[in-house]
Amino acid sequence: MTTPLSDEFRAAAQRSRAAARSLRTLTADEKNRALAVIAEQLDRDGEQIAAANAEDLARAQQQGTAAGLLDRLTLTQDRLDEIVEAIAVVRDLPDPIGEVIRGYRLPNGLSVEQIRVPMGVVGMIYEARPNVTVDAATLCLKSGNAALLRGSASAANTNAALVATMRRALMSESMSADSIQLVPGTGHETVDELIGARGLVDVVIPRGGAELINRVVTGASVPVIETGVGNCHIYVDAAANLDQAVAIVVNAKTQRPSVCNAAETLLVHRAVSDEFLAKVSVALADHDVTLHADEEATAAVAGSGVEAVPVTDADWAAEYYSFDLAVGVVDSVDQAINHIQRWSSGHTEAILSDSATTVQHFLAAVDSAAIAVNASTRFTDGGELGFGAEIGISTQKLHARGPMALPELTTTTFVITGNGHIRS
Amino acid sequence: MTTPLSDEFRAAAQRSRAAARSLRTLTADEKNRALAVIAEQLDRDGEQIAAANAEDLARAQQQGTAAGLLDRLTLTQDRLDEIVEAIAVVRDLPDPIGEVIRGYRLPNGLSVEQIRVPMGVVGMIYEARPNVTVDAATLCLKSGNAALLRGSASAANTNAALVATMRRALMSESMSADSIQLVPGTGHETVDELIGARGLVDVVIPRGGAELINRVVTGASVPVIETGVGNCHIYVDAAANLDQAVAIVVNAKTQRPSVCNAAETLLVHRAVSDEFLAKVSVALADHDVTLHADEEATAAVAGSGVEAVPVTDADWAAEYYSFDLAVGVVDSVDQAINHIQRWSSGHTEAILSDSATTVQHFLAAVDSAAIAVNASTRFTDGGELGFGAEIGISTQKLHARGPMALPELTTTTFVITGNGHIRS
């Protein structure tokens, strides 16, 4: 079950561990200075990075890569500028390390403090977009962790150039370059090595499609934070403000359908379903949304110009990431809750209702990372919630749930201070 | 790699999930009332429970079980009384559910609250001691979780009687009996089912020896909280108060050597090693402790009456859980830190020193769940730290680290409340 680690991988992971030890004791000023130098160096090395990216793009084009993937792979000067600007945001965030989460004095005089400390070595597994390389590395650095990165083979040259630049910056500050490393190689076995490196890697965060996440979660002996798969629901209650509801459904479905916090299923209370569905379907038709609708919903949207096909169980389960929306009519908030309990991936659900009692009931019963009340599902995002940055959105219950930023990249140590105290 | 679930196990886990849904919405008063009724029922069913325990003991004796294990298996009236008293302590703890961990208003007017909610279904895998059955079930109930318990085969009758009593109490309160269940069967395959029940079980907490923990951690697809293995170190600095240090070392090694927070290795700064080791070895000889000592330490303890044998790498790695102690002399605090980084299991280390600078340096560099400063390692314990209860001591970095009680059995939901807010 466990992949044996290659000598090369083991050596790299051990260098990461050594770097992590030196990162533990850095001050916030030292880490911020390193981040500033990294930003400057990325600016300075723009041409080399662009050349490396051009190589990746040329190879991808030769291989007939789809346009969407090519776009994600492309690192324009504007995108590099955004990456550099994002580093300034990370630099300005408060350092999580050293924060006292709990602190108290026991009756026997022992003083107890639970203090945030770095995780150690953070492994990241991600797909084409090269900005993740810099985002992950700088968030890890700010939180005192060594980053061991496994990007996609399609971005290998770009990632190598970005990491080489960041390492050069660290060395110019006399800091360990191994604070930021790519795993050796880009083959599939490197994923297995990273998730099997128990004792060398402290946590692995996969960012990507359901297939990657599933492979990591079932194969890992290193602790994992599962991220980002979202089958998000919107429930429009009998007591909803229907004009607001139209705007929210359109926003949640169409503003950026390819992301995990976009809405995939709409459930409407029967008391308002005819009126609401007639309205919202006109608006959705403008965005060329296809509805996958149950019988009642299909009848209600007739004549609106929206395309409607019969809904199946596969639709209720789907994370479309496209201009498709499953639609059903329900008898009650409880039926909506039951539907969500059966089909949701536990990312984000929205309830649109002016009834405080109904909202309260929905909040108590629904078990998801985030619940939006009279707001779009699209707000489940580290940037939108004011975290200043995001390393991913956890859809598991352990350690972190929902958008993750710096505190989620830390663990804690209890410091128990006495004066010769022994236990009786 | 993943064990297929038996129909019986799957059905049981689904009943746990259904029970978990009803537990989510209970008030603290309702849960406390159930705990009170459970305590009363355990009191009332004492004879049946004793009879079941007698069966387990008779079978264990027939099988030639060792005296220590027989003792752990034995449920005397006094021990049952202690179990019942412990429920009152859990009842008096604050309900973690509903606690607002973070709450703020965003510039756009959205209100954000991160609220503690139950995990859902908590799987526990543990060994002989029957008190864990009640401790785990009541801590899960108080935190709104369904408990799916897998005790050892040797305690099967006792555990069945305890669980039957607790379920009877829940039914008398019209609460779901499936809030507390044993997995069907006691064979080895039930461990594999529990750790492979991804999507049915939200977290598994193994409590037991290194072999069990390792099996769970490497085989699980359900998220795991690793607990309880401890190779704890004490470093006696050049600036230590040596009389205090003698008392602390004797306490940490001998007060209860069979537990994970007992000390296993003693490292002494060369500046005080002759004087300190001469003193401490006399005290340890009184407790029949065997030292596994390096050359210098061996020379220093000569004539004290303590038994000393040469130390090996196996000793530095050992969690003895016995009256054995590995002892080494070091040149500096940094040499002690390096030794700890190499050999520690990351549970608890102690530094005994009156130098604030040295303590600070040790705290910054050592990466363990707990660090005791001028105190015994034995304080790393939920009860001692004032948590009122303990479900285990986490030795992993994800989710919880160190002693775990009610808050560690919860996750969170972000509630994002707007007034028709959409994302632009």
C-alpha cells in the first residue's frame, strides 16, 4: 500500500525538514523581509519566467491541450504582476506564530499556554495554474512552514523558474533555500511519495479535481486536508424575497460557474415555485443556463425561453462547474434539508428566507462548511471573508473547514510552566 | 486497499448517521438530562454489568491472560462508581456546540460567524479498559456526536452490557438509542471497516498501543486523530535547581510508568551531570529504576546502587512504559534539542532550568505537543490541565495536539448572513 520513497525524494524531504527547523525560530520581521525580497526577485526575473512559461505552452500546444487548460497555464506579465502584488498582501497579514490561543493559571499555580507553532513541512499537490506555486510557498513561509510543492507536469518549466527565483531570494537573505522546494520529478509516483512520506511531511493539501482529491485521500498515510469539491445548493423558501432570490441565484450560478462555490442545485418551496421559477428562468435564459428540472419545475419554467431537460439522480449529485443547474420543487424546508443531507458535498448551501424561524431551523440541521443566509454561495472564499489570502477551501471536518489561510497552516504546543511542580 | 463494508456494518453506521442528525439539534439541557439518566441507569444495572464483566474475566483467565491485562479488564463496584461520577463531571462542562469562534462584520455588510458544530459520527477503537466505553460515549453525546465504538474482544460482554444500559437510558428519554452503538462483531475486520467507512464515519480516534495506532493510521481512509504514544524527554540544564530536578525526574519516571506522559529519557548538561546524576540515581534506585546510560552517565552513577546498563539506539527510541530510563550527558541545550528532534515522538518534553534565555531557546526550537518548564511531564493530561475530561492525547499536528476534550470533538460552520448580497 505504501510506496517506497526514492532516495532522491527522501533526501529532498529531509532538506525540507531541516529548513522547517530553521523557519520555526524566525521573527515576523525576518519572514516579511524575505517575502519582500521574493517579490522583488520575481519582478526582476520576469523575462526568464516568461521564457520558461513559453516552453510549457509550446509543449502543451503540440500535445493538443484544450484552450481552457492552456489559458490556466499561461503566465502573462499582468498575471505575474498580480502574483507579486499578492505577496504584499501576505506580508501585511499578522504572523500567526506565537499567538496564545488559550492561557490560564491552574489552581496549583502551574501556568498553561497553548501557543500557535508551524506545522513543519507542508506538501501541496496542485494542477496547472502557476500562481499556486507562489501563493502556497509564500503562505507557508509566512506561517513558518517549509513548502514541498508538486505542481502539474504541464507547468514544470514555469514552476521550476518560479521556485528557482524564490530560492535565490531566500539565499540572498541568508535563509535556507530549501524552505521552498519542488519535489524531484513530475511523474505520478511523486504524488504517491509525497502522500506516503509519513514522519517527513506533516500535512498534504491537494488542490484539484475530484479524481486527484480522491486519490490523495484514500492513498495517504500523511495527514491530509481535503479541499474544494462543491455541490452547492440554494433553497428558496416560501418566505423569500423573490427579487433578491433571482439576483442571488443568477449570481451564484453564472458569475463564475467553474469554481467550487458556484451553485449547482436550486430547491424552491411549492408556495412560491410557480412565481419564482417563472421569474428566475427568464434571467437564467439570458445566461444560456440549462435547467435539469423535475416535473413541477419544468411546468413552471415553460415559456420562459430557458432550456429545460428532465433531472436525474446524476444531476442531483453533479458538480457541473458549467452553465447547468438542477432544479426541484419541495414541500417544506425539511424536504429541502433532507435533499441537501442526501446529495450535498458539504461545501456551501444557501437559504433565502425572511422567516427567522425557518432560517434558524435550516442552520441547526444542515451540516456543511458554510451556510449563506440571504446571500450568494460565492462568498465562501478566503478573500471575500477577509482572510487576506487562501490556501484552499477545506471540505473535511478535521482541522479546518471552509476557507483556509494562515492560522490553518499552524498547529499548537502547550507550554506548562511550573516551579518544581510534580504530580501527586 | 479498502475493505468492503459488510451489510451489517453499513447498516449500523447508517443508523449512527441518522442518530447524529438528531443529536445536532439537541439543546445543552436535553443532553445533560440524558447524561443524568445514563448515570442513574448504570447505577441501577450494576449487577447485570458485574455479571457480564465476570464472564469476560472467566474467559480471560481460561485463556491465561496476564495479570496486568486482567486488572485492566476488571470492573469492580468502585470502578463502576468512578465511571458514574465521571459522567457528572462531563455534564457540568460547558456545551461546546454553538460557540462562536470568530464573528465579525465585513465592509460590505455581510455578517460572518464561525460556529462550533458536532463532527457527526465519531469512531473509537480502544483496548481492554471498559471505562473508555462510557467515557467516550458520554463525551460524544455531550458534544452532539454519535459514538460508534469498537472495544476489545476481551471486554465484549462488559462493553455490550454498558452500551445496552446507556441505550436503555436514551430510549427512556425518547432519544435515539443509536447515538451510542458498538460495531457489529469484535473481529479484526471490524477495525478495517470502521477506518474504511469514508462518508459514514467522520473521524476515528484509536486509543491503544503503537501497533494498533500504526495499523489505523496507515490503513484509514476516514480521517484519524493519532493518540498517545510518548517518548518523553527531560533535559536538566546547567542552570537547573537540582533538588527540584531530582523530584521532577523521580515523579515523571516512577509515579505511573505505564502511561504515555511518563519520562523515558533524561539528558543532563555536562556542567552539572556528575553532581545531579549522583543525586538522582540514589532516588531512582529506591524505585528500582534501571538506567540505560551512556559512558559518562554510567561513571557518574557508580556507587549509587542504581542498576545501569549501556544505552543503545533502541533505548533512545524506546517508549519503555516501565521502570527503565535512558540517560545521556550533553554539552549544551542545543545538543539536547538535537537529540530530542532525532528521537522524540513529539508528545511531551521537559526543560528544567532557571535561565530564562535557555528556556526561551528550548521553547522556540522543540516541536512537541507539550513542553513542561520546571514541571513534571506527567501534567500533559486533560484532567490535570483543567479540561474536566479527556478523550485521548493527540500526538499528531492536524486538528488537535495534546490532550483532547469536548472542543476537539467538534468542527465548525461559517454562517454568512446578508440581505440579498451577491458577489461582484
